[in-house]
Amino acid sequence: MHATINPVMHLEKYSKNIVLLGDSAVGKTSLIQKYVVDQFDDKYISTIGKKVTKKKLMLETPDGQVEMKLMIWDIIGQKGYRYSQATSFYNAKGAIMVSDLTKKETLDSVMGYWIPLVLRVLGPIPIIFLGNKADLEDERQYGLAEVEKVAESCEAFGYGRYAYLSSAKTGENIDIAFKKLGEILLEKYVPIKLGSVLQLMDKDEISTVKDALDHIMADFADQFGKMEYATPFLQHQLKISQVNLNNPTRSSVELFVNNLAIAEGLYKEAFRSDENRRKRLDILRYAKD
């Protein structure tokens, strides 16, 4: 008798880029840390540029299991840096919008800042909404009903509306949220083709030093290739230039531009780095304060 050999079943594999969006200190980095390595750290660390974390999950389909690798992007949360943010999440296929249940203004920001930015850069994509820090029950300023109302405003995107209360401390609803987004991303949808981030940049929108810094960082990242690659360089130059992202001064940004030119001079021709320096100083001159 001949032994029966069972053919090895082919496991379909997918890879999708997703981004966590929301104001600074709402807990995005802690959510990722809890989801990926099951650890919680409530120490706030400001994200500069973009950090990428990978996580594999198994999803059930009518044809069997599939493996999805999520490339999870964690980006700068300070408002006012929308071009740097847009450069960071360009080509994302889905998003998780995070607000802080103890700060109602962070939910307002989702409606007034983050959703419009996503629509401008990516068009309508699948979004999951999280009201985070659910473990701080005594400090809540709003609840699930308010998060669901924001989610309903995106129902026209065509991917359903999903809202949850979450906690990076207890793990509440974190796995559920990421899994639900993964399931939605398995569906066939055609992303809207939009122009590059630099095509969206408008010098007429530069009114503050922060606006100028935003444009300068986005320009550097675009030339470098990707924000995730440019991030270590930007972090170092921001640090040695003593730039405060919350309240950058003209002098610190000018020093930042000069330091970027020095760094670029190590791998670019001198006339290219000098050309970039002049261009970025011109951007800074558009700032009115």
C-alpha cells in the first residue's frame, strides 16, 4: 500500500499599512505596545516623525484562514504639523482614530483635525474609532455614545462604523479593534488615487513658525525617501537645534535648517545641500511671527 500524502495547504498572506491617529498623549504608543508585546507603560513619550511596528494576525474567511501582517504606523500627534503627518501616513490603507476619554477636546480634534486630514491625503479609508483610557472611569468626560456619533459621521465612507472603549492598561477591546480593521481590509476596495503630499503643500498656508517647520520636515522626509527612514535624522537635528515642537522659535528652526544642510552635505553634493538650505530658509521667511 502506498501512503497517502496530504498536500500542504497554501496559506494566503496579506500585508497592510495602518496608522494610529490622534492628539498627543491620548495613548497611541501605549496601545501599540500593549497589542504587539502585551506590555503597558503609562509614561508619555512624544513621537517625532514615524515609528513602525509589525504584528501578524490570523483571520477567518469562508475559504479558510489567512495571515495578515499589519504594518502599524505611530506618528507625531502634535496638531499643526499636518504635512509631516501626511508624509508619515501617505499610502496607509486603514486607520485607528484614538481619543482620550478624560479629555473631551481630543474627540473634538478627531472630527475637526484628523478626519479632514485623512480625507485630504488618503480619501475615504476604513477607520476604527477608540475612546482610550477606559480604566480611568472616574475621570471620563464622555463615553461610547459620543465616540459612536463621531464614527457615524464617517458612515458614508462605505466601510461600516465601529467604535469601542479601550484601555492600554487592561487591554480592553484592543485586540478586537485591530482584528476588526484587519477583517475590513480583507474586503475588496479601491483606494482613491491622490497626488503626492508635496503637491498638497501650499506656501500661502504658512503663517507661523510651526507651519514653516512642518513644511521643512516634510520636504526633508520626501527627499530622504520615507518619513520612517528620515525620522532618526530629524530627531537628532531637532534635539541638537533645541527645537520645541510645541512652540518652536524662529532662531531654533533656522539653526535646525543649517544643521540639516550640514547633515545632507555628508551624502549630497555641496550645491544640492546649499540649495535645500536656501529653499528651507525661504520657507521660514513666510512665517509671520
